[in-house]
Amino acid sequence: MQTKIPVTAVFDIGKTHKKLLVFDERYHIVMEEIVVFDEITDDDGFPCEDLDVLVHWMMTHFQQLKASPVYQLRAVNFTTYGASLVYIDATGKRVAPLYNYRKSYPDDLLKTFREYTGNAAFVQDTCSPLMGHLNAGMQLFWFKNRKPHLYAQVAKVLHFPQYLSFLLTGRKVAEMTQVGCHSAMWDFHKQQYHTWLNAEGLLDKLCTLTPGDTAMPVQNELTGEWIVIGTGLHDSSAAMIPYLQCFTEPFMILSTGTWSISLNPFNSRLPDAEALANGGLSYLTYQGKPVRVSMLFAGNDHEQQVQRIAHHFQIPADFYKTVDADPVLLDQCWKEEAGGGAILGYSGATTPCIFGQRALGAFKTPGTAYHRLMLDMALQQGASSRQVLTDGQVRRIYVDGGFSNNLLFMTLLARIFPQQEVLAAAMNQGTALGAALVLHRHWNRLPVPSSLIRLKKIPGQKAGAGPAAVI
């Protein structure tokens, strides 16, 4: 009889792409599926996740893996986007849609929340700029006040990944990285749920907080073997874990996608009021330690501006994929910005870059316009990332996600950070890999490999002082 391959499975749920990644003990991907589900609308007619379809897909694959003749399923974990809550009744049944964090927040309720919490001091306590539904706590406040007939049925409130874990274990928990990502629920100074939750009568709806490396065993009824189930993690926090496994010298991660998130795991200082007003905040690691973070809605901004350029020049919206970095154009744009010193129009996480105010008639070609856009975006990213680089220790910046493959952006970023070495980092599904690694000690008999991350230098960049070898 063929010996089964021990594996761990991770359900990695993004806003668009839903992934199942199955890793062997050396963290090679042995199975992968990526799907896209159509959104539905919530009870207000706003687009939201079709959670029924998602759960059916997940449970089907879980059952298939348990019955696999090839793989021995030893562990399962989850990672999802943040700011998403699932409301369940006493029987564990959902009582409401999975509301979209992009849903607009009522002005009157935002005013009430600000008056209620005291705003400035509250923002500093929770390291959470008030961003409406992007704050899970504000989302819960909205739900209680705007959906009282549904709220009356709620027994427990679960963050999105913990709901997926609950479906497999029956255990209701909260987890550090979800509560610690701009939730407006956690008091970073007192290291506990903020007092406003208790004052509002919400605390008894929340679950006991647990570290993100907690594992809960369930038995495979088909084989009698035990499978450890993770609590699930916030996606950006999960993506940080492989770096911490591979590198020990201080570094910053720039994780790019719809949001560009700068994370400095070596800076635990909490942001001040100015930083908080400009997209700075703190996350919690899966062990509950603060990590300095700044957020920028850069991927969304890039998409909007690329479409604007494409419409102006009457060309396909993917034109930018064939735009090569032109040194002459780069130098010209750079000189126009006096050496890249000007950070124009930057005042927060969701502020569009200055390119949106530029007249496209000033550009002769799409390539020229795109070079200008990328400089504007890189300068804005520099302003955002500098918020987490306050102690001078970091010598390397690792960029992963979509922009790491954009040579134009990477070249500009290297110019903006001449004191650091900017490297494109690639790994096999880094977010899912982080969620797998956090359960390593619970199931894996082998040591964590040292070569999980592949690094690529930017052509022409001077080598930085970072000690880790470029793979």
C-alpha cells in the first residue's frame, strides 16, 4: 500500500480570489485551486461575499482531503481579509450577510460614534483611525444600531477566519491578528478589549481571545486520525510569518495588492496622533505583540488611474503590462520632482495620489503618463512607508505582491530609499504559507526550511547593508 503524504491545507480567502493550498512537510505546494465567486447583495442591496457558496466550496474540499488516497491531512488553517464579521445565533446559524467593508458608513452614526468614544484619545488607545466599516468594531456598532431585529438574534460575533474555523471545530474564539488589525476593539495600552465594548453591551457577544498558533484537534471519522485545525489569521499578518522564519536582521515588508501595507516587525512603538491621521497604525502579531504598520489604498488607486489613462488614449486597460522602464523618462520625471523630495497630496491611507489631478492632455503617450503615475505612486508609498521606519535599524525592504513584479515601481522605490536595499520577494503563496507555518509545531516532524523566500535585486541598485543572502 502506498504511504500517504502528510499535508496541511490552507483556505486563503481574498476579496476576489479564493484559494486552497495544500503543502507537504517541506512546504512545497502539492495541490492548488484558485476560484472566483460572483458577489451577491446584502439586505441593503450592496455587493457582498456569497458566504453560502464559499462555505460549500470549502467543506467539499475538506471532505475530499479527509478521504484522499494520496494525502494524509494533518492540519488545516485559514486566512482571510480583515474587517469582516459573521453574526451567529445560539445554534451556530448565521443571521446576517457578510457585510462588505467598502460599504459606506452613515454620517450620523459616525458622528455618534465619535462623540461616544471621544475620538482622538480613543483612536490612540486602539491604534485604529476611524474608517467606518473598515473598523470591525464600528461595523458591530452599526449592526446593533441599524439592524436591531437581526442583532436581537445574535449569540456570538466571529471574525471571518474564526467563523471558518468554527465550522470545522464547533469552537468559538477570537484571535490576535484579527482583533489587532484596525478593529477599534483592542486597547493597545491596556492590552485588553477596549472598555467601550463593555459599556455598549457588546462584550458578551465577543469571544475569548486566543493566540493565532492555537490548534484544535478534530478526528477524521473516515480514518480515526486526528487533524489539527487552526484559528485562522488576518491575511497581512499571515504574510509576515515566512519572513520572520527566514530572516533575523531588522527589515520592513511592503505587502502590495489592493492595499499596500508596510509592516516593520522590529518597531513596536505605538503610533502618535499625527501618524494615525495619515494611515499609520499598529497590528498585533499572532502572539499579541504590536507591529508598526502603515496602510495605503494603492492597488485600488493604480487600477482607477490606469483605466483613466487607457480611456484617454483609447487603448486596452492592460497596456501598462508592456510598458518598460525608460531611464530617460524616469530621470525626467525625477528631476521634475526635485530629486523625489516632494510628496504631493498625501494625507492618509485612502487619499488618491496626485496623478488623479493631472491633466492627461499633458502626456504625449500612454507610456509617458504611466511613468508619471508610477512616480506619483512611489512617492506616496515612500511617505506612507517612512512612518514605520523611525529608528534607522532597517537595512532591507522586502516587497511582495503585485507591485514587486513592476520594475518601474521597484526602480523608483529604490531611489526613494537609498539607505535601504529594496528587494522583490517571492515565495509560493506567502499568505497561505504563513498560515501553514504558524501550525508547524503541531503536525510537522521536519525543521522549517531556510529557503522559503526567493529575493531579486533591482538592476543598478547599490547593495545594501542587509546580511541575508539573496537567493
